[in-house]
Amino acid sequence: MDGPAIRADGITKRFGDKVALDAVDLEVHAGEIYGFLGPNGAGKSTLTRVLCTLLAPTEGRATVAGHDVDKEPTAVRLRIGVALQEAALDDKQTGVELLRLQGRFYGLTKAETDQRLSDLRRLIDIGDALDQRVATYSGGMRRRLDLAMALVHNPQVLFLDEPTTGLDPVSRVAVWEEVRRLNDELGMTVFLTTQYLEEADELADRVGIIAGGKIVAEGPPAELKRSIGSDLVVVDVEDDHVDGARRTLDAVDGAGEIQVEGTRLTVPVEDGARSLSPIAVALSEASVQVTELALRRPTLDDVFFDVTGQRIVEQEDVS
């Protein structure tokens, strides 16, 4: 594949007066796992549907596998695999029957389908369940079958739209391992939308963070986290001590820009081990009533808060 696997230039999508995507520019390299991270309603699924030719953009242009999603939708569909949030699977058929049907849809011969089934049994840990009716599958097995169906025709680009939503931790890790194998063994480009911070951090070569229909940050997860400091000191104080704590922390050498959320103050520092004691002493001397003092590493949620002033986790909880 020459050029980027996915490219979006000024993609805007409106639904009436609502702007779901606001002039999004995006480039995904061939062979990488790109994590698209954001809370519900941020525009993740909308962009995925535009790139998969399921929605037409209101403005802008996008190409996938070298083909225009608006002008060449059939060429795009032949080169992509898609596993959306809800797997539409016929409970009365077996996994093998559904995979063979999918192969026919893509024009595969019986011999080609047989070979792909053999490959998929190895790549997607489904085992004997492929020969059983889908009605007997667990949620995790349904997800893996849906992923297998997206891979029958050996696509160049795989779109996974929140593939582990609703799965238990064991099933979630199993899906992560399968995504890594696809990328490592086949060199497949993976566009992964997720609202799980750990998922993006664990899998993605690069992450794009979207909020309000705009990409607000982009880069390798480690680089994004380093951009707000090597360590974070977290201070919880009594209600009427927030202002005093902020003034005190502002005066501590090496403290970065302080984030305040209710009675919690988060201070970026370069060396947490060295900074923790001076911060504790300064707060004590200022008679600030501290209820908790902790040191931790930055997360992608901290990056999101740094650029938007909100938490992804909080927005998940209320959506």
C-alpha cells in the first residue's frame, strides 16, 4: 500500500444543527495500531462510520487503503474489515456457517474460504466453538467470532469500534492478544476506537484523543504522558483548604501547572521521589489540612484532562 492507510482532511459531519465531527484531520500509517480515544458522544464512532463508508461526510475528504470513501465506497469495502460495537450474528447458525457465508459475500472460492478458516482458527482463539450454534456463545465468544468475520477476506485495514465494551477482564485481555497477533503476524493496520484508557495505552502505537468532535491531542501514549510531567503528586485536602493548598503548591520548586478537581489537587513534577517530601513539609508549614498525599505516574486520562479540563472516566460514568 502506497501512502497512509487512512487519511482524513477536514472531515466534518453534521446531524441537523449538531456538529459531530469538526474539521478532523487524521493520518494513520500502514501497519500501525492507531487508538482513537474519547468519551461517549465525542465523535469516535461517527468518524469510524465515515471511514467505513457507512456515513457520508458533510464536508472534507477521506481515503482508506488509497481509495476515496465517498467516491469509491465499494473499493474501500473490499479492503477493510469492520467489527462494530454490536455484533449482528444469527444465533441459529454455527460460527463456520457464518464465516463461509461471509467468504461468499467477498467472492472467495471454497478452497480460499477453507484456507481462511484454517488461518482464523489459529489467529482467533475460538476452538471447537466454531462448529457450534452462535446461541451457545458467551459474550466474549461472540466478539471473537465477529472479529473473525471481519478478517475472512484478509483486509488491509481493520476497524474495531470499542471491541471490548461489556466484556469481562479475561475476555478483554484475550481480544487484546488477538489484535496484537493480527498486527504482528499479518502487518495489518488497525484503527481501534475505545473509551478504555488501559486499552489504548496497552495496544496503540499512536493515540488520537477526541473531544467535542475535534482531535485535541495525538502521539505515542508514552510521549503524551511525558508531556505533562514524569510524575504526579496528588493531594486531597479539606473543603476550606483548597485555596491555601494551591498557593502553597504554586511556591514549591519544580511544581508544574496545578490541576484542581474539587478538593483534589494534582501537581506535575519531574522527580516524584524528590518532590514528595518538600511538598508535604510545605503543606504542613502552611497548616493545610491534608487528607491524602500520593505519588503516581501520568495516565492518558491526565492527558485528556490537561487539554480539555475534563476526565474521560467521569464522562463514562454519567453517559
